[in-house]
Amino acid sequence: MADTATKQATAQRQAVDSVSYQDLYRRWENGNWKSTELDFSQDYTHWHETFSDLERSAALWNYSMFFHGEDSVTDNLSPYIDAAPREEQKYFLATQQVDEARHAVFFGRFMKEVVERGQDIGSSLHATQPHLTWGFRKTFEYLDKVADGLRKDRSKPNFAAAITMYHLVVEATLAQPGQHFIEGYLEKRGILPGFYQGMKNVSKDEQRHIGFGVKCLSDLVREDPDCKYAVADLLREVLPMSVGVFVPPNWDRRYVEVFGSTIEEVYLQGMQSFESKMRAAGLPLEELPGAPPLPITLTPAERVERALTMLQAGFIGEKTGPPSRDPQKVALLFDLISRSVDTSATPNGAAAIQWDFKDAEPWFLRIDNGSTHTEPGRLERPDITLRCAFEDWVDITAGREDPRIAMLKGKLRPRGSIRMLMRMPRLFGR
Ligand SMILES: [Fe+2]
Ligand SMILES: [Fe+2]
């Protein structure tokens, strides 16, 4: 098993090495297309007459996020061009910026001419803003922050983290599965021919962008061993936000199912795409330093199922009310905690942590010889006891509340060995 995985990883890396930046540039010259010449006349009729009300709402929700996404990535690519260490990388990124502008123009035309939202890019963006999900807004605010950070720090580790954010998280994990989903149902039903043609062109461009991202990341990781630390830090911060991007309004699953897919299928594609690209870049998830950004001991399908359950329980993602207290779901939360701790942050691979909730039953985590175990109940002599309300702890694990601020506010009261308390941020990857 391990041998097969190693062989696959080697083959993927060789494939990445065999593509040059010049090849990618050449593909761009050969793949140019015109967003301004797509014919949307049939699309107009299909949108207003063939689509049901639900299909129109569902498509508008999904396409609005693509439109805003393309606008954001167009604006945010400039510092990448400045930070890229090689000329060939700068040139490719310059072509990519043109592509992203073309994609934004394509979606902008569709919003104006077919959906009748807005008169120019600015007003169309404004008109479609209410359709952006919490996960989308958080993820793209984070991309803005990453791009700004790159203006100040052009080091290879910071550039590697920024490439991971843009090319691997936004493009490979979020955009690509969404494109496949849309193209799939448009092709099957033979509708929106102008939009379908545009989406196919966008997908081809994105494939090239992702190919560049994987290659660039692979080169950076080889050139500077510190890159993997920066990438792992970034993933720990952004994945809890990006997991909420494709959550439909009020969890109305019909927004996806009306077009013949399940939410699980779209998430699974994203998860698999992300994992394989990280592996191809020489950064398999299981080898990332520190607390794992995802429960890597679960299969991708299990991870998706967990993520969706955790989102709906209010344990991760947008806060829409108090979190679930269903004991089975709480057990999943602690299982996730036990799979996400960085056991190397403990002295001698051992630690015992007690949660003493003011308003829920206690739980504990035991780390022994590098393996972890959680269950409800009390330990006799924990190294650390965390006293807090259940909801406050959920807000901390979901990244909604900084644990240091929670302590200052008196919401979280840790007790125990100073040595272990100092290690807490590393243990939980925060
Ligand atoms: Fe794009
Ligand atoms: Fe792109």
C-alpha cells in the first residue's frame, strides 16, 4: 500500500517536472479565446423560459460566486508577479492575470446580458453580492490578506504559502469542482450554449493555472525547506473558512440537487483534487509539519461527511446560533480534536487535557506515545484543565474566537502545568 502510494507520488512528481514554464506559456498563446464574442442570445431564452424558479435561484447563487471569485483573483495576482523569483514564472503569471480578467468579463457579460443584473462590472458585482456565502466572503478576504502580505514579504516561504492559497485552495479545490459540476449539467441538458462554451474555455485556462501552481510550489519546496511550514500554517488557517464556501442558503440541498449532483459529490471532488495536487507538489498532507490541517487519518469521503456534519452542527463555519449538543455530534467534534492535535508538541509524546465545561458534560484528551484518545468523563490528574462554556470552546475550535482573547475576557480559564500551557498553541495548531 505504502509502496503504491510512493510510486504514485514519484510518478506525479515526474509529471510535474516534465512540464516547463515555457510549455505552460505556449499553451496560453495557443489557447486564447474571446469572451466578448460569445453569443448569449439562446442563453437569454433558456435562462428566462427553460429554467424553473428554483433552477434560476440556484444558478444565480453559484454563478455569482464564480463572478466575484474571478474579479478577486484578477485584482490579487499583481503581487504574485512581483514576488515570483524567476522570469519565466513572472511571465506566466502575467498571462494568468489576463486570463482572470477575461473570466471576470465573461461572467460580467452573462450577469448583465442574460441575468439582467447591473450595467457594468461594478454594478453587476454589487447586484450579485447578496448571494455570496459566509465561507466565500471569509476565504476571499483571506486571499486579499495573503496578496497584501506578499507585497511586504516576497520570501520563498511566503510566496509558497500564497501560491497554495491561490492556485491550490481557490483554483484546484474550490473553482475546479464547481466548473465540472456546472459544465456537467449544461452539457447533459444542452442549455445555455454561450455560457457552456465560456465555461469550457475557463476550465481549460484554470487547468493551466493549477498546473503552474503545482509546478511552482514543487520548485519552491525543493529550493527552501521552510516553505512547508508556511504552507501548513496557511492551510490550518484557511481550510476552516473555505469548507463553508459551497453551503447553500439555509442548507437547501435542492440548490445543488436540482442540477443532478449532491453536495457531497462536489465536496469530494474538491477534497480529492486538493489532496492530489498537494502530493504532486511534493507536500503530501500527511507529511506537513505540525497539527494536520485536515483529519488525514480519514478517507476523503469520510472527511467530507464529517465536514458537512460539523458545518451543520455549527462546530465549524458560519455561526448561525448555538452549536448542536447532540451527544453523537459532540463526540465527532472531540474525535476531530483528537485527530488534529500535533502530538509532537507534547513533552515525551504524552499529555492529558481535561475540558471542564460549565454547561455540558466533561471530556478529556489523552496523548500517549504519540497516539490520541478522547472520551467523555474526568481524568484524575490532567496536565491541563480548560474551564469554559461549551459554546465558547466551539467558537475557539472553529476559529471564531482567538483563544488568547477568550482568556483575557475570562471565557476560557486554563489551569495546570505552565510548561504544557505554553505548548497549547502548537498542540492545537493555533
Ligand atoms: Fe479564472
Ligand atoms: Fe485561474
